[in-house]
Amino acid sequence: MPSISEKGRKMPPSPIRKLVPFSEEAKRKGRIVYHLNIGQPDIPTPDVALNAIRNIDLKVIEYSHSAGNESYRCKLASYYQGIGINVGSGDIIVTTGGSEAILFAFMSCVNPDEEVITSEPFYANYNGFAVTAGINIVPVTSHIENDFALPPIEEIEKRITSRTRGIIICNPNNPTGYLYSEKELLLLKDIVKEHDLFLFSDEAYREFCYDGARHYSAMNLSGIEKNVILVDSVSKRYSECGVRIGALITRNREVISTAMKFAQARLSPPALGQIAGEASVDTPHEYFAEVNREYTARRNYMVDALNKIPGVYCPRPKGAFYTVARLPVDDSENFARWLLEEFEYKNQTVMVAPASGFYSTPGSGKNEVRIAYVLMIEDLKNAIETLAEALKAYPGKV
Amino acid sequence: MPSISEKGRKMPPSPIRKLVPFSEEAKRKGRIVYHLNIGQPDIPTPDVALNAIRNIDLKVIEYSHSAGNESYRCKLASYYQGIGINVGSGDIIVTTGGSEAILFAFMSCVNPDEEVITSEPFYANYNGFAVTAGINIVPVTSHIENDFALPPIEEIEKRITSRTRGIIICNPNNPTGYLYSEKELLLLKDIVKEHDLFLFSDEAYREFCYDGARHYSAMNLSGIEKNVILVDSVSKRYSECGVRIGALITRNREVISTAMKFAQARLSPPALGQIAGEASVDTPHEYFAEVNREYTARRNYMVDALNKIPGVYCPRPKGAFYTVARLPVDDSENFARWLLEEFEYKNQTVMVAPASGFYSTPGSGKNEVRIAYVLMIEDLKNAIETLAEALKAYPGKV
């Protein structure tokens, strides 16, 4: 029997999704399990999107253009123009989720064995796409004490070698919720320009900024227009993760024409998802206002409640719907497993994502967890109460 | 400005899709263009699939399980059992089109710089996925004189080196329409077993077998159960190319668990497409009978009409909906371009896919084209009449 590949062995398991078997274990025990581990929002998909799907008037569900339907790309361009990002439909390739946009960006811009720098903790699947592309993610550690702000620019520069091809940021950040400031982006611009790097900017959580904070897009950094590759997704913006529609956007025509070759090989992005995505651009403004109010309230509740638990520290992030909290535990992976396999409180337990899966420096994040506040406040309340009780009972408490 | 990657430069353009700009050129001239170049069937998607989409009862379009919805995998398993392929839902990973199944198979089973053998002409996008995975496709030439049958097994064995990890077949074949016999599959089994290779079997056109011929699946080769990776797709079976739903199926648990890590990194296959795919399993038998009658008639018309054109030779393939025909031209790429840019007959022209794009041996297939008979006979008639006139007028006729 032939054996699997080196890349297969190197491929990291998802730190979030590998918990699913434990979850099934928990369900078998008949307990309520609060999923704080996964970024699946409970926010309804906009009606305009659902109705577009229900009203499809197709006889044949055909391949679309490999770059996505022209009508959708035009509509997407108008969406970007509306938020101050000046691009045209020719600067956009519609992808199968933001995931594929990241993969196409890496495949098109980075050679095998070359490196892309990011701040850690970082979105764990960047590692998966890096293994697929045969490249390496080089981490620069950000710290909970600074709310996971951009590490000092000197720390980033120290990691730049002849093999460095780019920097990837996620803004607002998954897993930390940190929203990069204009000042931080301008610092990144300088080193990107000086070292002639690509700047991959994953802005899937752009719409999720709180406390009146404004999102500053890497696409608006002047002087590095050809260096910036925007990675985007409709998954979170319109709470339609399942449609698998994202986009790669850049003013670098060479990157567009190269990424198009990867796009052609996989023929087309999902046709039905594109219909949903195109209709979603017309989502009324009130939808976002309401979602923002809801997440702000959830974040405030969550952060306050976490910080009231003895030994817990949680920053108050300004974006996305995640936070990385420090817990008084020996090892958050053991703690997460124990929560599912051994613990219950009022017939409830909680799933959290151990933060170690979001670091690539070994040993980092061992007392941290990523928490997604994607549940109603009522549920969050029960979840946090359960978490507080669990921390009292956990044998590996420190 | 940083430059694109080596893989980006190596990535082959799609031999079918790169013609699209010419097509736009042709349209600008106001001509009718018959698309014989692309495998986009005009057959209606089954009503059960369209209705399932129209009746979606979701509030949130969520991520599915990374391996696909459990309900769909169970239904798929019953589909396979119904056609004599004995697999369970745990042997199946639902993918984003057959494309992703091929990529996951290559990534999971083949190391960078290792080789996979196939007969040429072959589905050109295998090259694209090979570049993505950093592996090499090694061709063994099949010949139009033998209807593109499996090359002599000694020819295949000659290509086996220490770097060979597998063989990929497409059965029925795209681009040739050739349907491999049980005898040919048993020959492949022997060398796969002897050299402990993976056998990747792309059976996306399984339902398209004519003249009463029976499809023999590689999954039913006994003694190499752990070597066979089935790649499948609903695109052609149910004429729903746009849903982007395929599957990787294998009884090799190590490959399943490795491919799952790639599947987790991209989160989930399309949710809406899975709803269509699951409903499609209930497509009534008469649908397939009618489709088979239609394609048989188209093939018969097409092959007969092509062979009546002086200097043209076209085999009568038993499967899929393609045929590779030999034309009396100097270079089919020039001919295809000339058809679009220079020619018209009764305000019509034709798009064909130059076969050279399906060969990797340089210079091969220069006087061959792939023709997809995915149009109604009425249109095929006009298309072939136009092609015949074009061959009279083409300056590079030989």
C-alpha cells in the first residue's frame, strides 16, 4: 500500500475543526455544548441573498467565467468604490471562499521554500495554505499585554531575509480581534516598499469594527499599489459562510493574469454562491447597523464577564468577533479537552479553541484560548458562567 | 514591484478557456459562434435539483462539515452502492468540484517532484493541478489510429521510475471519449499492484457510455482497494457544472484522513451546491435514458458528418461527449484562431479546442482538435457545415 505524501504529513490539523469528535462525545452525554470555538455566526443571512437563491431562474446551472460572473465583479467593484477602495471589475477574481483567494495569492506570488511573515497568533489555516503552496509562514509574536497590536517594526524587519516574499495581515484580526490603525499600516507600507514585498491583506472582517473605529484598508496605501493583494470573503460580511465566495483583488495586472491561470484550472467559482453574493451587495445599511450593535453588546458582555473571572485576562478588541483570552490553566489544549470529556455544570459545557493552534512558535499560547462571541447574549451568559465554574474545578488550574 | 512566482510562470493556460477573448472578438463581429470547444452541456439540470434550491429553508447559510454534509455523504454512498461500488459515507470527502478532488488526491499522495503517469492526450487541467502540487505528469501517448485506447502496458511500464507515485486515468476519457475496457483496467491493476502505485481514477463521465457499453470502475479492481482513489463530480452527471460539487472516494483511510486536513483548511465545500447534489441523487432513471439517447444521436451525427469531410478522421468514441478529430490543417491552434478572427460562413463560425493543449509531448496533436458535442443536432449541423467550409477556405490546409 503506497504511503501518503510529505505535505500530507506536514499538513497541520485545524485547531478548531479537530475538536469536532470531542463535541460529538459531549453530545452523546446529552449535555448542552456552547460553541465558542468556531467563527460560525448565528446572524441571519440577508433576505436579499436568500430570496435571490429561492428565485433562481436557470434551466442549467452552468460554469461561470473562471474569474466569476462579469455582473458580480462589476457589482463588487461598486461595493469597493462605495467604501473608498477604488478598483474596477478587472482587478477582481471571484474565488471559492477567501480560502482560495489566499491560496491563489500564495501560489501566484511566492516560490516554494520562500517565506511570508505574519504576526502570531494568526489564522491557523494560513499554515495549511502555506503547506499546500510549499512555502513557509514566519511568525513575529504579538502580545496579549499590548492587545495583540502590530509587533514593533524592527521585530518584523529582523525576520526579512532573501527568502522573504511578503507579509500577510488579517485586519481586523482573526483570532485576536485587533484592528490595525492607519499608523500601523503606514509602518507596514514603508517596509513593504523598502524590501519590495507583497502585502497580502485579509480583510474578511472589514465590516466588524466597533466603538466607531474606522477600518483602514491596505488597498489605500499609496505608493505600493502593485504590492498589495486584498483577500476578501462574503462569509462573515453577510453571514453566508456556506456559499464559499471570496475574492482576490489587486491592481497588479501580472498577479491577476497569473492567478487567472490557477482560476481556469479549477474552472469556476460556485455559481449559486455568486448569485447570493451579488444580491448581498444590496443588503440594506440597517442590517449592518443592527449587526454592529449586536456584536458590540456581545463583545462588551463577553469581555467584562471574562475579566471578572479570577485569573482571566481578556483585551477589548475593536474588530471581528473573536478575542484571545488568557486563562489560569496549565495547557489550554488539555483544558479544552477536559471541558468536553469530563466537565459539566447544570448539564452544560463549553467548547473553546486552544490558542496554541494559532501560534507557530512552539509552546506559545498555552494558557490562551480563542473565543468567538457568535452566540446570543443569553447563551454567552450561560457559556461564561459555565466557563467560570469549570475554571474553579479544573485540576490543571495554575 | 515584486514579480510573480515560478509556479505562476509554469502554470499552463487552459487550452479551452484561453480562447474566450477570441470568442468576444467573434461576437463583436456579430457572428453566430458555435462552441464546440467547451464541455458545458446544454442538457437541463434535473428539476429535483433546481427545486431543492428554490425551496431552501435556511436562515443562515452556514459552513458545512469539511467532508461535506453527513446526509449528502450517506446519499452519495447509496448512489455508489446502487451502481455496484461498495463504499460507505466514511470513504467519501465532498469536494469543490472534481477539480478539488484531483488536487487533494495529488497533494495527499504525491511528493513534490514525484511523477504521475497518464495517457496523452489528457484532461489539460491535470497539468494545472500538478503545477499547484509541484509534481509532474508523465505522458504515454495514445493514438487516434487505435481510437486512443490504453497504450501498450509495456509503454507505461517504461515510464515507471523511483519517482513514480501513481497513474491517473479519466474513464470515459476527456478529451478522447475513449471508454476503457475491463481488460484494460485489469492490466492497469497488475502494474499498480506490482509497483505499489496509486491509481487515480477520474470517472466524472461515468453515466455517459453509449452503444450499451458498460462502465467498469477502478473501485471494483480487487486486490488494490487501498491504492485506488476515485475522483468524481456531479457536474456532468446532472448537468450542474456550476454547483462545484465533486468527491474524493477511497477505501484507504490514511488518504482520507490526510485529505481531510486539506479539506479542513478550506473549511467546507459549497453548501448550496451540496443541497443540489443531494437532491440530484433522486433524479429519475428516465432522465439518464433520455440524455443517453440524445448524446448517442449527437455523437452519431457528429462522427459521421466529420468523417464525410475530405481529409478529416474521427473515431467513434463510446463515452463522455468529446471526440478528438484529425483535420487536414498545418496547426490546429492557428486554425482555431483563424476560425474566430478571420472566417465566417453564412454569418457563422465555430470554436474548437486545439488538441495540442491536451498533449504534453511537444509538437503532438498539432493536426487534431477536441470537439464537444454538447449542442443540439440542429446546431451541430450548422457547426459542421461551417467547419467543412472553413476547411475548404483555410490557407494552412494540408
